[in-house]
Amino acid sequence: MMNKPLLLLVALTFCCCIASLHGFAINTCRCRRTAANPIPPRAVKKIEVTAASGHCPRTEIIITVRNGNRICVDPEAKWFPGLLNTLQKKNDLSTAEPTTVSGF
């Protein structure tokens, strides 16, 4: 039969192991660094925005480019709003339905 000090040591070790496992999941940001150079609109395939959460304390923006590479972007980058505006205009033009004129 185990003596009380050894049993206590085993229980404390088990608790420490459990606590350390939870510590790894807290900061699971996907972006370690962000791109400094602007990304051309024609290269953008997809934009993902992940809001700050318990897993990552900051908003993350990941752009997938045509060749499949994924690039992290700083949401505060001066060039990023211009990229979004350009892509939005391009999307508005491509989804607009042609108008027809009748009554002539």
C-alpha cells in the first residue's frame, strides 16, 4: 500500500501535468508575423478574418493568394483598406446584373 506522502506527490504531479496541457492551448494565434508589402488585388483568392478570442488576443487576417500560399496581414496596415475597396468594387461589378431597356 502507498504511503500518504508518495500518494500526495503523485496527485500533485498529475495536477501539474493537466495544468500545463491547458496552458498550450491559450495562445494559438495562426499568424506569427505579418506581410509588410502590399498584395496585388489580382493575386487574392480568399480573405479570412479571425476575431480576437480566448485562443488569440488579436484579430488575424489571412489572405490566400492564387498559388495557394497563405499570407498574414496586419489589420492596421495602411495599404489594406485600399485592397479591400478594390476587391469590393471588383465584386460589385462582377455581380451586377445587366439591365435591359424596354418600351421602345
